[in-house]
Amino acid sequence: MAATGFLTADELNAILPGTLPGLLGIVVDTHEPGRLTSHLDVRPELLAPNGYLHAGTVVTLADTSCGLPTRALLPEGSSGFTTIELKSNHLGTAREGRITAVATNVHAGRTTQVWDAVVTAEATGKTLALFRCTQSVLWPR
């Protein structure tokens, strides 16, 4: 897979099986440069022992939703990217239903990209988490 370039939602979904996002059931709904929407259906395996949605599930949805579209905005000649920082504020939780993420690019520079994501409960529209991550652009040595 090339380090840079735009992939459609269908192409992104095709690369998820066999990865953590694939195991969790993350599905990309839309992708345009600088914005991606996705979802996952809450099921018992994604809950914490207390019966509520595990924070790691929410973070993985948000991080995946920011990471997948990063490649479309990479500068020409770069070899890829890696997450160097992420932050998540959890404002609510779920036990069932579908959660969605909307990721938007805040900054796409030569050395870093910054992305925000909002995770919501689809049935209620309630915000579950606010997420921000910084991606380091990698260059060939």
C-alpha cells in the first residue's frame, strides 16, 4: 500500500479485516480529503467488565477514523505516518446500539497533522467523546 493517496470508503473498508479496527467491527461510511465518518455496533465483547462501553473501544474508533484519512493528506515524497500523541475526553457511554465518529483535519503540514474526532451515540445524538491526535509525517532515510 502506498504511503500517500486517497482511498474511497470501500477501499478503506477492504484493508480493515485482520486488523484491530476490523476485529472491533469498525466500518468507514464516508471519506473525503480532510474528513471521514465511521461507525461500529456495540456488542458485549466491546464492553468493560462494568457493563459499559470500554474506553479503549471508543479511542480505537476515533484513532482509526483520524488515521485512515491521514494518508490522503500526506506530502508528496513522504513514506507514511505514525501517531505521536492522542487525547480523549469521555463525556458519556453506551451499552448497546451504534456509535459513530466524525474525524476532521485541523492541520496538514510537512511534519505533522492534527485531527479531531467526535464520537456520538447514534440513537440519541449524545456526544460520548472528544478526541484529538497528532500524526508525525515519516520521510524516507
